[in-house]
Amino acid sequence: MHFPKNCLKNILPLLFFFTLAACEEPYTPEVLEQDNNYLVVSGFINSNGPTTIKLSHTQNLTDASGPTLETRASVTVEEESGAKYNLQETEPGTYTHRLLPITLSKKYRLVIRTGGKDYASDYVEPRITPAIDKLNWTAENDGLQLYVNTHDNENDTRYYRWEFEETWEYAAFYFSVLEYVNGQIRDREPGNDIFLCWRHNTSSAIQVGNTVKLSQDVVSNFPIVKVPANSEKLKRKYSLLVKQYAQTKESYEYWEALKKNTESIGSLFDPLPTQLTGNIQCLTSPTEPVIGFVTISSVEEKRIFVTRQELPASYRPPSQFCPFDTVKVGEEAAYFSSGGAIPIDMIISETRELIGYAGASKSCVDCRVFGTKVRPAYWQ
């Protein structure tokens, strides 16, 4: 088939489009169909606080269930040519020690014995984490951007990792002065209100940074998290706790590869997943992969609070849809006994006679549906 030359510039883009369209076929890697049951070791050895190590197993992407936890394992921190310290299983698959006697001049490794197999990490040196200088924030048009700042006068850290915990105060849509107990409506006891609560969230994204290209080991305004302007977290008061860890070059590269593998595989131009190379080996079966990288460091923490009054008026979360109902006296049992609705207040006639009650769904009246009434000890 031949085309006039002046038509080629119009036809070629179409041919390119149809070629791309014809190549869009589902691709299922063979690895998804293979047995996938390798040990995953999460956590680190804390030199200035509690050490927590979590053991689980890998799973295929098509597996809808949660990861299998490795229980009843023997988990030990061993000093090179020295003492051994056992971790206790405090929850299924979670092994802890309150405070390990780590000496900065010595090396340590993690040893795991489970399922008839022995696993061990390389011996690693403890790292001292510099203090967090400050946390600060800017109110941008689309949300609250929070930053972390730190430095090392010795220019020795260079590689950093961060985690964070969020806490925010919120209130129910209605304030209830009544409660339904044992078939009766009564005044709510002082201190038993269900209006004000707190919620918590921990970071899931991997946050790493380095200063290797800088003359000074200074981290300035590293963006740690951004809270959308319409988030309920900013409705009353918001708090962020940042945890900082010093990393070795090898552990930094591990976390960076893990970040790319888990957070950057969604588009045509994202980097291809890479093989994770940790520092834990299966001594019983040396060819068996083990997922994880053991480090030893101290932990530095810092907390910041942001109140609603400090933020722009345009920061407004969507309002909850909370219609209320009215219930006649004598019909309250049919409405409130199931627990799905909660009385709010009495309805009094013009002659000061009790004629009914106002009530609404539990999610609109009881803040505990979404959080806890236990006020955090650190809350300002």
C-alpha cells in the first residue's frame, strides 16, 4: 500500500497510536504463581530505648489475606565474642527488649531460630543519631506542609531515616447531655461526655534523606508530611511526633531501594523494581532469600502542635451529614434501645412540659466511634 507524501504526517501518528494500543496486554509475572514464603525481619536494635523486632513472611501480590506472622521464634541480640540478650514475644510475631546494654565500641548482630532454621544478620556497629533541631511548617494553598531540620557537627551521620506519628483532636457533631441506660433516659454523668476524642496515625511511606553532596552535614526543611487543607486532622488541633534514625550507607541504600519498589511502580516512566539485598542470611539454607536490614542506632524524637487558629480560614474539612430525629415520650425505647442512635437533649413544650427527645445516629454523637476518649499524656 502506498500513500501520498503529503498524507504521511497525518497517518503516522495514527499508526503509532494503534501500535501502542495493540501492545496493551495484561502481564502477570510468573513470580505471582510461585510459592512465596520468605522470612521478613522488620525493626532495628535501639541503643537508647526499647527494641522491637517483628517477624512475618512474604506473600504474593494476589494474596488478599494479611501476612503470616512468625510466632514462637527465638530472637537474640549477640555481642561479637560476648554476651547474648534474648527478646521476648510480647505479641504474635513481635519480639521486644526494654533496654539493651549496647556499648558503642562493640559490634552486634541479630540471631533468629525458627522453623528448624537459623538466621543471622551481619555484625554491625551502633550509630549515634543527632538531635532534631526543630520541626516547622508552612500553610500552603493545598495543605499544611511540615518539615524536619537536623545537623551533625562532626559531619559523620550523612544518612538519615524518619518515621512519624500523627495525633489530632476532634469533636462529635452533637453534644449529648443525655444517655439511655437500662431502658431509661437519664442525665449524662459529669466526666462521661462523648463529645471530644483523639485519633492516631503512623507513617507508612518510607522517608530517607542524605547530605553526602553537601559540605556540611545539615538537613534543612526536609518535607516530612503534608496534610491536605480539607483534612479533618486540622479541624481543631493537630500534633506530629517525628522519630529520627542515623543510617549506614548500606542501610540507606536498602531503604531507598525498598521505597522505589513499593512507591514508584505505578507508571510507564517509574524505575523497575530491584532485588532487595539486606544484611540477614539464612545460615541453614544460604540460598534462601531473607527480607530485612538490621541496624543499631539511637532514636531522637521531637513533637510539634498546630492549632486551628494558626491556619488559614480556607482550610475547611467537609461537614459530616448528621440529621437529628425527634422521639415522643414513651417511644424512646423503640428508637434508642438498639444502640444505633443516642439521645442528645430533651424537647420541652412552651408550657415547660417534657414532650420528647432529640437524638441522632451514634456516629454523629459518640466520638468514640472513630477514636478514643483517652487524652494523650503529652496533649497540650
